[in-house]
Amino acid sequence: MSNISRIAMAICLALNFVFAAKSNNAPAVVSYENIFPATPAVSTDTAKKENPVIADLPLTPDTSKHHADTVANVKHLSTDLPLFPDASIRPAASSPDTLLDIVPYEHAKAPYYPDQSWAKDNKSRKSVEADPFDNSQYSPFNYSATLSISPAVSGFYYNERIRLSDAIASYERAYGRAPDVIIGSPKSTEYGACPGVTLSLAKLFAHGILFKPSISILFGIENTYSGSTQGQSYLDDNGNAVGIIYTPVDSNKMNIFVNAEVNIGYCNNSHFVNFAFLSGLRFSLWHRDMFSSSDISNYENYFWFNIPVGLNLYIPAGQKSVVGLEANADLMFYGGMKANESLRNSPSYYVDFPTVDLGNKAGYRIRLVAQRRMNKHLAIKFAPYYAIYGFGKSNTGTATLHDPGNTDDKTTFTFFEPESATMWWGLDLTFVLHYSPIRRQTK
């Protein structure tokens, strides 16, 4: 290097130190004071009052300039602005003079409390979706849709109220006089077990509107029939009718009961009492088939409609359980009965029974309910129940005997379905599947 170059370099260095001395700064050092500008000292109480977000931050007893400046600058975090946009001048996160570990800017917007516990005290929150397994009181109406499957063990007792006076009046019309003798008594009863299953859906719409269709089927195998034949003429030794005779009949029967029901109504879901008023349409079918060793095939089909009017009432019994009742009154209309009778070995020999109209009678159902939520989507319901319904006396129909050996002279006779009553009792074990918890408003 030439002497001229050395002299020029020395002059430059001297000028550099002169200008640095005038600014009171070192030429190649960035100090901490450049990063956090000096501000008046802020006390701990003042910092908490002005900025509640940092009220619980541990402020050290050292109230030196650096710590006070740091507390004042923490306010930038609540405005979602980066403290240090220029990473080149960011101090080390482990610096002993900083209160906060500096994180990348994209993390600065994250909540200070990751579990968001602050929301528990936020009174302004609205329409928070309820968890079906949260700590709130359980109710069957807490869900917008439920599917219920109910295996049932039930029994029934059927009794026809056959009046002897009707048989006597029929005899008088046929023979013009009262019967001299009556042997036996009219009777028609049936009873037995009928296990089955019920499938139902409950759909809850806005404003408490509840839509509830269901279908059930019950099977009675080898139910006991204990009755008698219809009143027949009793003949003396000369073949003259002198009275009425009833012959006892005992046999086994198969019964199938099918009920299809659609209800709509209004439900109220509160913390104390939950209730629903329902009404709709119910269709019932009863198939009675004789099981016997006789050569005669005999079965009857009953059908009828009801307008059910019901109340479902549930009361909390603990946080996860309810107890209550489900009661219905069924207003019957448009009922009928069709009988069929023929020889098993000769189906062409049969009796043609027309359909008769059943008299309308009201029925009643009551079910006691104990229901408990097991997990997020399943509840179990126990429900013993009792029901009673019946038919009024039908109109009188005329049946015709078809005998292939006597096609010219057909025998006819009149018949009717007597008044009857049927009692039901049993126990449902229902598995309730919950879907779509409703959105609950919190005040």
C-alpha cells in the first residue's frame, strides 16, 4: 500500500471517531435503549388498571427503566400489532431484561388463555350449542331428532260380552216362541303373551313443534281361547227345536297386532317440567287365526282407526334422568271385522261372511316412564304400561254357506260381532338414540 493510501485511511478513521463522539454513540453497536424508547416509569397498579389483559403477569420488584418500558410496550399485543416487525433488530428471546418471550408475529394473535376459560364469564355469548353429555339437565326434548327401538313383553285379555238375551230374541224370531230349555252359556275369551317391538321417530322443529310417527307389531303364539259355540237349536227326540245349546270350545290361537301412528303437537322444554301435547291418527289391525286339530279353518281380521289425544310429561330425577308418564285417549272410528271359515280339506266348502261395522268405543293408554341418559347419544327408558280398548256391537250381517255338493240350495244365516273389551299390560325396554342437540339460549 502506498503512503498516500495509508494517509487517506487514517484521516477517514479519525473523522469517524470525531462524528461518533459528537453523537455519544458507539459506531457499530445497537443499544437496548434504541429498541425500547425511554418513557416515564409505570407502576404495577397503574399497568393493571390501564391494561387488564396483563393484570396477572408477574412484574418483578425491579422498576427500573427497562422493566417499566417493557410493561408499557406490552400494550402493543392487545392491538394485534407486531412488536418487532424488523427481525434484524429483535432482541434475543432469552434476554434477562424482557418480561415476555418474543414469539413470531403470527402467534401474537392467539389467545393468552388457550383453554378460553375467559368465555365462561362472558355474559354476552348467545346461542351456544349444547353438548348432549354436558352438565345441563337432561330432557327428552333436548335433541332435534331421536330414534327409539322398544322391545316389549306384554300380555292381553280379550272378552266378548255375549248377552243371552240376544240369543233368546233370535230364537223367538225363528220359532215364534221362547225356548223351553237353555243348555250351557255363551262365552268367548282369549288371553296370552304377545312379545313385540316398536319403532318410533321424534323430530323437533322450530317453536316447539314435535312430529312423532311410530309403528309396532306384536305376536301372540298359541294364545288360549276359552269360549263356546254360537247358540244352536236344541232338538228333542222327535227332531223338534225346544231350546238353545252352547257347546264349550277350548283351543290355541295365533294373534298378530299391528299399530301405525302419526302424531304432531307442541312441546315445552324447561328446567323443571317438560311436557308435550300430541294428537294425530292411529290405524290398528288385529289378525286372529285359529290353531286347532279340527278340520275347520277359521280366522278373523279386525281393523279400526283412532284419533289419539295425548300428554307426555317428564320431571327431572337427577341431572341425567327423568321420570314421568305418557297418557293417551283414543277416539275410535271406522272399525270393521271380516270373518273367514272353510274346510281345511275342501276349501270350496266355505262360509262367505260379509264385513260388519264395529261399534265405536273410546280406549285409554297410560305408560309410566323412567328414562336415563347413558352417554352422548344413548338413553334407556323403562316403561310399564296398561291399556284398554274395545268394540261396540256390530250391525247384523247375512252369511252364505257355499256347498259344492248343493249348488242349488244355499244356506244363509245372520250373525253379528258382540260387544267386547281388551286389556293390555306389559313392560317396554326402549333404546333411545339421540341426534343433533338443540341450540340452547343462555342469558
